[in-house]
Amino acid sequence: MRTDVMDGQRTKYLELLSEKFPTCQAVYTEIINLEAILNLPKATEHFISDVHGDYEQFDHIVNNCSGVIRERVRAVFRHRLTAGEQADLCTLIYYPDERLKRVATAHLDTPTWYRTALSQLIELARYLSDAYTRSKVRKAMPVAYAYIIDELLHASPGEPTSRAAYHERIVDSIIETGSVCDFIKSLAALIKRLAVDHVHVVGDVFDRGARGDAILDHLMGYHSLDIQWGNHDICWMGAAAGSEACVAAVVRNNIHYQTLDILEGSYGISLRELALFAAQTYRDGDVLSVAEKAISVILFKLEGQLIERRPEFDMAARRLLGGVDPQAGTVRIDGSTYELSTSDFPTLDPARPYELTAGERRVVDGLVESFTSSRRLRRHIDFLYEHGSVYLTYNGNLLFHGCVPMRADVSFRPVRIAGRHLAGRAYLDACDRMARIAWHERTPEALDWMWYLWCGLDSPLCGRTIKTFERTFVRDRSTWAEQDDPYFELACRDDACEHVLAEFGLFGPACHIVNGHTPVSRRSGESPVRGGGRRLVIDGGFCRAYHSKTGIAGYTLIVDAQGMRIKAHRPYADIDDVVADGGDIYSDDDQLEVNDRPLIVADTDTGSHIRAQIDDLTALLDAYRCGDLPERGGSAGFVSPLN
């Protein structure tokens, strides 16, 4: 681009910026504000992965911020409150409704108890607010009590007696007017808001749990987050966009895991046509329910059609219905014959094994219509697109759910997509674009790619050969073993991790890969820390269905000004038990890295953004001073990213 063109564009930009900052004084003020923000402590990030629809587990982890609140309570009150009293305060913050009810039931709800609770909550909120600008704290406050909370947070121990009496009177009035419980709930919400500034969800909101919709409702109300799509998420996204194969896969999963309420109750997706068809067509009393058999056969027929029209997926070996012999009760897989768990295949035509019957076609059409017309599902999928992506680089960390397809020699394996062979970051970018085309344009190619991203070996969201057919119909469990991309083994080496990080522009010992997708079996001695500390796998079996396999209730990662630590959460029986005994999940803390010095905003991506703003403002100031732009008079304000 010619210099004169660049200069012209720069002048236009400064003219636009001058509308926000019309005078030198306005520019001075904002530069001072931004410089101050750069020196605030780095805010806390919370990484979660593989929730798999288990809302109760998710809700508890989010409420206790993976132990961050417990740590902050200990830091403020360790010399004044016993361990039991600290636990009671934590429980009041996590579950204020439940805790307040128990206090009332036990007749402990005296003015003294409320005054003590308010004092402790206000002191903790004041401590947490030190990491933010006053403007940002105000915006985080519940609107109804913002003025009162602001007054109480900025009281100081050394203030004049008259001022102290003013704040005491505020607290007394809160109790006397009967608004104390509501005020406590508002303070608890503010504390949780300040304890964690940003949440990363590294894939798989959906799957075998029954409340993926409730998790998304919760996330939609969260103040700051990003999502890296998991293969289960992309399958739901594909279903909502109209992919027949994705629709069948989602329905089959929910039938298999007996979580139909999310379809019928939460999203209004009717399964009546499927239920009637299955009952009229399939034999009852078999190893599978009639509905699961019906939708499974439909799925494998649709997959067979898709694989045939997309030879670039290189999945011909997965067209297994053609090898089924219902009379013999066997199937041919890779040249070998295996016994089937059922011989009930009334809709399978050996001459045309992948052709849907008229009844199956009616079922598919009805399900696709239900998925694509569900307003609530559309809102949730819109949210996943707006806040999600295949991968993200954030403050030196590379986040993606599954893998970057690799060869055994650590090079990135090229994959054909949209007529081109791409590898590494370029391939993941292309997958992201394809997913967005599927939602916004619904082209046949993009819809087929949504299915491939769900279950393909070269999918960065999956990275393994999914053996749904074998797990559904084949007795021999040796056929269930799934081939993994070489990435999963190679990324246990630090050199491979550094190669991946460099592909995404990240260099140095402070950079990490954060993955989910593959449950870490702590019970078997596996560690979430791989590749010499360069790769962190935080899928520890969040969902209750995985607890017996992993031995824990999930991993989460906490990154703050002090460093990084991985939390291994111990299972708990019931939320009521947590509230009743004042206990907690009691997360095991694995301090992964400790920073040489506490990090500040200047050390983060936000800091880089702020410095760029300061450079622009400095250029505007120079333009005012040298007369290139006239000051406009008046004043305006610029909203900084941390306000």
C-alpha cells in the first residue's frame, strides 16, 4: 500500500478518534486512566472442559470458582475465623438461598448474625475489588443495590467517626427493612463475579448429561467467556443447522443415555414419529430398545450415504451396514466376521443397504424440521457461534478441544477441505470457516463437514475413529477400540508441544496447550500435565458418568497473577449435604507454575490492546499539538477494555 494512502487512512482514523476525545485534556485523562489500568493485577481466568451436560456438577464448580473463593476467604480471615467458620462463609457465598433457609430454620437469623455476615461479605468484596477499576466494579454490582454497595465497599477502617456511623446505619437499615436476605444474595453474586474475571470452556457442553441446555442458559448470563467447540457441541450445532446425520447422531445419543427430556422438554423436539415407527417396525424385548435400534439404523444409513458422496473423508471402511447378514446374525468388518448383538434389521435391504425406507424418511424429515425450527435451540447455537471457535490463543495459551492432525514425524498432516489440502493452523481456520458456513448458508458440503467434525479421524475436534456401529451392534469388544490421531501420543513430548505452539505464534516457556476431550484417569496414575508441562489436559471426568473411570470429579485450571494451578475435584454426594455441613468439594491443588513476580494487566493480551490504544491517543495528541487536527471543544470519554 502506498505511503500516501496509509497516511490518509491514519488521518481518517484520528479524525474519528477525535470525536471521542475532542480536546487535549480529554486525551490526557484517558491516557492516565489506561496507564493506571496497565498496573492493576492480572485478573483470574478459569478453564473448564467436558461438562457433558452435567449441570449440577458444573453449577457447583462455577459457584465455588474451583476453590478460588475458598482461597480468598482464607487469605482475608485466616487469623480471625476458624476453619469451620470460613467454610460456613464460603457456603453462604456459593448457595445463599439454601444457606439462609437453614439459618432461619435453625432460628439463628438474628440481627447479630446478619450484621456479622454482612460485615464479612463486604470485607471480602472489598478485598476482591482491589484488582479492578472502580468503574468495572460498579458495573458488576446488582443494579438495585449498586449505590449502597459502592458506599460500603469504599469505607475504610480509619475514616472519621461520623462516616463510620453512616456506614453502620446503612447496615442497620438493610436489616430493619427486611431486605437483608436479598442484599446478601446480591453481595454473594458480586463476590463470585469478582473472584473470576474470565471463563474458558474448552469444549463439550453437550453429551450424556441431561442438562446441556441449563449449562448454556447459565453461560449466556456470564459476564466474560469464550468457548472452544467440542465434537459433541459441533454435532448439536450441525443438527440445528439441518444436517440429517448430525440430527440422527444427537437423537441416538440421547436415547442411548436416556436423556430425552433435553430434546422433548427443553427444545420441543418431537420424538413421536420415531417412537411410533420404531414400535411398529422393530421387535421389542431385544438387547436394545426399539427406538435405539430404529434411530441407529437410520444413522448408519445416513452416514453411509454421506461417506459415499464425500470420498475426501476417506471413510469407506466405516460403511458397515453393507456387511450385515441378518439371517446369520453377523457382520463383516475389515475382512473378519463378528457376531451381532441383534439380528433385528427389518428395514435393511441387502441390495440397497443405505437406502432409507419411506417410514425412515418420514422420521428423518420430521426430526430435521423439529431441530431447525426450535427457537430455544437456535438461541443456544447462536450463542455457541458468537462466543465460540475451533481454537483460541489467549494470554500465551493455545486452547482447543481435541488435536491438530499430525504425522508420526511431528509434521502437520494435510487434510483436504473445500478443494484444498491444508495443515496445521490453516486447516483449523478452514474448519472454523466451514462450521460458520454450515450455520449461515447451510450448503450441503458444509453440513456434511459438521458430521465429519463430530466423528472424523482428521477432525481437530475429535481426532479418533468413532466406533458407534461396533459399540451398538457388535458383541466382540475388541472391535470397539478407536484409532487416535498421532497428536495425542506426540503431544506428551515437549518438542512436539513447542512445534504446535509455534504454529500458532506462541513461543517461550510461559506458553501452554490446553486440551480437553480425553479423560485423564487419575485412578490409573495418569497426569493432566503432559509434554514437560507444556500441555495441560483438563478433562478429568466432570460428568458423573466418568467418575468411576477417572477417580475424580473433573479437573479445572486456574490462572491468576501468581501463576497456574490445576484443581482435581473430589466427588460429592449432594448439594444439600454441602450446604448442611458447611463443607466444600475440597479440591486437591496442584501448583503447576509460580510466576517470578505477580503479573499485571500489562503482561496480558488486554495489556497489548491497551498499549495500542495509548499509541493511538498519543498520535492524536501530537496531531492536536502540531495543528494537523483542531481541538473540537467539549469532552467525551472512551470506554477502556477493563471498565
